[in-house]
Amino acid sequence: MDILDRSVARSPQAPLDPTKLPFGRTFAPNMFMVDWDEGKGWHDPQIVPHGPLNLGPAAMVLHYGQEIFEGLKAFTQPDGSVHLFRPDRNAARLNTSAGRMCMPEIPVELQLEAMRKLIRIDKGWVPPPPATLYVRPAMIATQEALGVHSSNRFLYFIITGPTGPYFGATTTAVRIMVARDWVRAAPGGTGASKTGGNYAASLVASAVAKEKGCDQVMWLDAVERRHVEEVGAMNLIFVFDGVVTTPPTSGTILAGITRESLGVLCKELKLPFVERSIHVEEVFQGLAKGDCTEIFGCGTAAVVSPVGELLDGEKVYRVGDGNEGPVAKKLRETLTAIQFGTAKDTHGWMMKL
Ligand SMILES: Cc1ncc(COP(=O)(O)O)c(C=O)c1O
């Protein structure tokens, strides 16, 4: 499918300073859009200036939340070229989310071509390391109709923007509150999909966490309220007696691409890696006894973020010495070296634009 180019040419007013790019606040000048209509499929892909969408107030996304999204990054390489990290995995996950949310799949090749073309046009907005260009594809229901049913029209679009670390400096340990009063996802629900409603439902817990001086919330399973699931925008990894341990992707957590990649790197680095259910009490006891030496989150935005403290009600549990541990450091350095092109990409994870 040919993508129509109606972009504007605009360069940043000043050189992009990686230390002054808060996450998700600056946007590149252009965006990609393609429409889907029942009976017609995907049609009229185009690149247009970043700006408001033409959306009626009855558009179904605004009432029933039929929406999915993705998040990935493009990295400036030492030779000045720009590479995306595993965009095929994000494109595939978008289609998995689409299936769950009763939305049409969009060919992976169209998604990749859209990203390639858009980022090539806005290449001047890909910042130097350690900053990156964050890429946000999304799909929304655009049919103007009330009444709960699936939309017969959809819009898929991609916006991008230069961005710095998600939590300030990536090696600063974060403080996480265990959520006891709310759950994020139940079996059979939408926890494994990247859909806006999951995030909207998490905001009240995040607000309470913030009041208590925490950065994010640790979710427990909805049935027994005992097993660790994930945090707001990251999967969780624990080091128990030297074993890198993470909860399984059993349908209630997002199957993170960073998580999957770290599993591969652990095997190469000869670090034992297991996926198994983790009881929250096991974590507290492990921290008290010294068996649980590290906890860290991982995700596209957060990269590898050490957890320094866990808060459960009035109790505070310190993780190790409260700073980044050796396993988190090794994995962060190994992953980011591949992403920024200072180590060889032996897995074919990086896609050149
Ligand atoms: C709820 C949730 N879990 C985990 C992740 C990490 O996924 P990924 O590594 O693909 O960015 C994210 C971020 O996308 C997320 O929003």
C-alpha cells in the first residue's frame, strides 16, 4: 500500500538535549494515519502534520473505550543511523490486543513500513544517546454511534517524540506500593492487552501511591490477592538466591518485550532464569532473610529500573542496599549496548530505518 506523504518539514529549534526531555512531552512534527472501514479494510495511509484528530463526540472510543496502543523506541547508532528495537514484536502484540478488543488486525508489514517512513521524515527529532525517540502507535474506534457494539470504523495512527528516561535517571531506584485495595486484571479480562482502560483503572491506586511517596503500584492477582503480577508500566523481576525470577504471562499481565528480551540475555549470560508464580510473602521473607537480593522493573519506557523499597500498608521493605544491584546493572548495560549499537546485535533485534 503506498503511503501518501503530506508531511511538513520542521527541525528542532535548538539541538535536542538528552537531559532536558521529560518522557512523553515533546512530539515530532508529523504523524501516520490509516483508516479501516467494514467491507473496505485498511485504506488511505498517509503521513500528515501532528495535530488534532477529526473525531465526532459520538465516536465510540470516547464512550466504550475500544482502544489499543503500543510503545517502542528508536535509537541513534554510533554511525548516525537510526534503528528500532524489535518493532515486529510490538506490531504482533498490537494485533493480539486487537483480537481481544474486537478490533481489526493491521498487517505487520504495513505497521513497520509506516514507522520506517514516518521516522525517516522526522529523523532530525531522534535525539542523541542516552535519549531516544519514543514511538506510540494506537488504534481507536471512530464510528459515531451510541449503544454497546463493536465499531465499524477504526483509525490507526502513530505519533513519536524525543524522550529522556521515564523515572528521571534510569539507575535511580524506585519506590513501589503494594496494591491491597484494588486489582488491575482478572483471569479472562483484558490484562494481557495494551488497552487504555487497564491504565485508566489503575490511576486511583497510582494517586494513593504518589501520596505515600511511591513511584508506582505493585499489582497482585485478582483471585487470591497473593501472587505478584506487575507494576504500572513495567514487568517485575526478582533475584532469589541468584535465580532471575519473573511471574509467568498467564493472561493477566502484559507480555513485555523487554521482559522477553532479558530472558534471552539471561540465558546467554549464564544467569538462571525462571518464570513462576511468586507469592508476595515470599518476597517479604526473602528480603528480610537476604535471599531476595534484587527487584527491578523492565519495560520500553523504564528500561531496567531497580526497585529500592516496597511499601505494604505501614511496612517498608528495603531491597538490598536500596540501589541498583549487579544483575539489574548487567542486564541494563547488555540490553542498552545492543539498542544503542555499541554491542553486536546477534539476535536481529534492531531494524534499520
Ligand atoms: C502494564 C505494562 N506492563 C509491562 C510493560 C512492559 O512492556 P514492554 O517491555 O513491551 O515495554 C508495559 C509497557 O509497555 C506495561 O504498560
